[in-house]
Amino acid sequence: MTKDRLDENSARGLFWTRMFSRSLQFGLDFLILSFAFVAAYLLRFEFSLSEESFFKMVVQLPLVLLVEFLGLFLAGVYSFIWRYVGLADLWAFLKAILGAGFVLLLMRLALPAVLGHWQVPLSIILMNTVFAFAGIVSLRVLRRVVYERYERHRSGNGDSRDLKPVLLVGAGRAGVLVVKEIQGRGDMGLRILGFVDDDPQKQGAVVQGVKVLGTSRDLPRLARELEADHVIITMAQASRQQLKRIMEICERAGIKTRIIPGLYEIVEGRVEVSSIRDVEIEDLLGREPVQLEQESLAEFLGGKTVMVTGAGGSIGSEISRQLARFAPGTLLLLERAEFVLFEIDRELRALHPELEIVPLVADVGDEKRIRALMGKFRPEIVFHAAAHKHVPMMETNPTEAIKNNVLGTWTIGSVAGEVGAEAFVMISTDKAVNPTSVMGASKRVAELAVQELNSKYSTSYVAVRFGNVMGSAGSVIPIFREQILKGGPVTVTHPEMVRYFMTIPEASQLVLQAGAMGAGGEIFVLDMGDPVRILDLAKDMISLSGFNPYEDIDIVFSGIRPGEKLYEELQTVGEDISKTRHPKIFIGKIVPYPSEEVKAALRELGEISLNGQETDIRACLSRILPEARLSR
């Protein structure tokens, strides 16, 4: 049988399955509504109907059913999936039945006396409305209960002894969603013992049929008495402090802890609420979700040709994902590494089949290629994320740092201005502040280049500074995770080293927001929150992996590497940071360098990078940036 024939048969089977389900529901509603009307008549006449009353009931029944079914159809009741009908859908049922009752009431009052046999008595209208609403809602509740029990039995989890007993921490909205998922599915293998919540008003309350048994302080006792297999944190927006406190309580009591995905992941559709997983270090470092100005971003990006350089990297790929949400006219993905470009291109095409995506293999430093591409596609918005970012590696390859981070930025920024782009947003770093590394210094010079370009073209050029992003390629978290998997040791450069951390989605969303806010020439600084000590990070990751720091997995200090700082800074001495209308975005009021100095520096760096004289590069960077403290 051909594939087309199979598809046709599958579609026909699906059609008849849906029709049978809808026809069955229609038939059951017919019986319920008929019974409700007959019951109302019987109660009205105390179960003793005269021939005349019986005749009127039989005559009025089709009219009443017609009006009620019309109300149900107009309210959209038959578009609901009965398995998922909940409290939010009750209003539609209530509107349908009340509407039908109102129509019958108008007919009772408006019809002339000669049509008296069509006039339904007021008392019967009232009782029928109550019975009909209760009946059709109860029918759907009953079908849902039967279906959920069938699903649990079909999955082989009918015996509660086979289910893992769990306690849920957090009886809020996310907790309710988790309970519904666990109770409504038979394949999760969990049995809920109860809720734990620190809200005093919830103590002893019953939420979705599950009782709140105590507060987080009671977790050790409850887990021991109820023999809980593990605890699930069901707070979709839990703060870092809340998670850490709960984790410490469970760790001291020897209780395994799991968590539901974050609200951002759920809203984005990447995971379901039921995708319960182990607690990860990103959860403890996580921050409040970013609130974006949706309207301004839609106006800034919607329908336009947008280019992302370094589109296959950690930041570039996430910027591309975020951009796709705002329906640009064309999304240009520029990347010199073929494999990562293939991956992000494939991912976005699957998620957004309606979006025009163009993958472009190119190096931002290849001026002829960049001119050809930008001349052809003429991007209106450019997000420049292509860069070399690994600090120790750029210390041993300074010429590459200059060619990519400085000269590449100047090349693509210049061409963007020449083709008339509206905005150019460069991704910078906190390592550009008082730089001690070639990488940091190269990004600071790139900021100067962007400010120079802003004075030369009508394009709005801005730079955005932020610190480490969790999970990016080459960052500390994946390295620690790999070391733990190998049994250690975990290497920390210095016991007092601290860093700022953001999630990749948070950083990328704020980059988009800063781009929409920029007037031109600004260097935006993102709110990085509180710094995190790397030693504490290592200890938390070891503990979350089920080991004891220094006992099961050792921690050793390897020493500060070339170009690294103990503390990252967000602004240079003499810089002034001012607020913007967005609480997580600030503007660094940084005086631009004189135009001739910037141009001369760029020419000199270009010549030195071609000659490959590494010591000359450091000397040149030190002359350009008096605040730099580069090793020789």
C-alpha cells in the first residue's frame, strides 16, 4: 500500500474516531437534557401528570432541546476536548444553559395565549435549567474520571503499591498543575502523599484533593513518617534563596529532591509541567523571569530582515530563537562553523516553518564575502554575536582575538552602515572593564569601534555588556559537570574567585530589549545580580550530583590563569551608570575616544595582527586603553 493511501486511511480513521466521540457525547447530552426536562415536569406536578400536562411536555420537549443544543453550540461547548474540561470551561456551559433558559422565558412571556401549549411554565424552566446544567457537567466529569482510571490501568500502574510515594513542595498554581498531570496520567509512576507549603493560610487545606501537611521545616519528619521516596519542588518561580534552603533541608535529612521545569521553559513550550527532573545548578543560580516590552520589540523586529552573526554559538543561537518569536520577515543566520549553523538552522525550521530562514556560511573578517552577502540581503537589524571569548586561549592567540573581535566588528559594522541598516547591536562582556586579558581588551576596543561607527553612519550602533552565561561552550559549569562525571577532582582556580552569572535566555532577551531601546552610541550594562563564588558553585554541583565535596569528589586549586581576574567589574573608574525604563538594563555613560585616535588604533592593530607580533599587540592595546593591565 502506498504512503498516500496509508495517510488517507489514517486520516479517515481519525475522522471517524472523532465523529464517534462527538456523536456519543451528543447522544448522551440528548438523554441528559431530556431527562432533566421530564424530571422538572414530574417534580412540578408531583409525579402525577394529567393527559393535558403530558401532552404539553411531549410537545415542548423538542423545542426545549432545540434551544438548549443551540445554546451549547453557540457557546462552543462541542469544541472542547471532554478529557480536559475543567473549572475554566464551566462558564461556557453556564452561559449555554442560562441563555437557553432566558430564551424559553421570553417565549413564555411573549407567545400569545392561543399558543399556550408551547409556553413552558416558569417553575419548570427554573428547575430544568438547574438539572440540565448539573447533568451535562456531571456527565463530562464522570467521563473524565473513567478515562483517567482507564489510562492508569492501561499503563500498568493500577496497583498503588508499584507507585513511588512523593511529597510536593509548593501548593501554588504550579503545584496544582503537577497534581493534575500526575492524577490524570498513568505513566508517571508517582503517588502523591501531600503538599508542603510555608504559607500559614494553606496549612491543613486541601488543594486539588491533596492535603497540605506542613511547612518546609516539617519535610524531614514527613518524609520519614510517610516513607516518601523523594520530594518534588513544584514552584515554577522559586527564587535562588528558596531553592537553596529547601535543598539544604532535604540534604541534611538525606531526601532526594527533584524539580519541575522553570516557568520560562514551560511557557516557551520546550517542556511540559510533568517533565520532572533532578535539581540542577542552573536552578540554584536562576533568577526572576525577564519581563519584555513585547509591543516595542514587535515593532522593532516584526517583518524586518534581521541578521545574527555567530548564530551557531551559545548566545547567537539563543538570540536567533528569541528573534523567531517576533516574526521577522527574514532571519539571516551567519556563522563560519558549518555544523553548528546546520543545527540551529534545522531547529528553527522545525519550530517556525512559516519563517524565512537563510543560513550563511561566512567569516565576519572576510570583507569581500560580508559585502556580497549584506549587499544582497540588506539586513535592517544586525545582532553581532560572533567573537572569540575564551580568556586563556586568546592569551596564547592574541592575533586571532584582534582579527575576530576588533577587525571583524569594524568590518561588519561598517558594511551595515553602508547598506543602511537601522540598528547594529554588538555583544560585549564585563571583561572589557579594566581589562587584564587580551580578550577583554579586544572587546573594549570593539566597543570604541562601535561608538566611532555611530558617529559616521545613520545606523543606531549600541553595545551590550554582561558577564558569564550558564552552560555556554567553554564556561565553568559544563567543565565542572564533566569533571564530576569522571569522579573528580574538580579544579577551581582560586578559593576567592567570584563571577556574575546569567541564564542564556535571560541574557539574549535583554540583548533584544536593549537593541530596541538604543538611540545610538550607548553601551548598555545588564543587571547581573549578585556575584557567585566559584568554590561555592563547585560544592553545590558536587552535592547536587549526589556526592560529598572533599570526601567523594575532591576540589583542588589550580591557580589563576593568564588574563583572569579574581573579581569581574561592570564599569570602569570614571564611568557613570544610569537607569533606563527597564529594571535590568542600565546605560554606561562612557565618553567616546576622539575619532582620529580610534581610527589610528584600528589601523595599527590591523597591521600588527597581519605580522603576528604578539608582544606588539599587547603593547598597542595598553597604549589604546590606559586602564588595561595586560601581562607581557
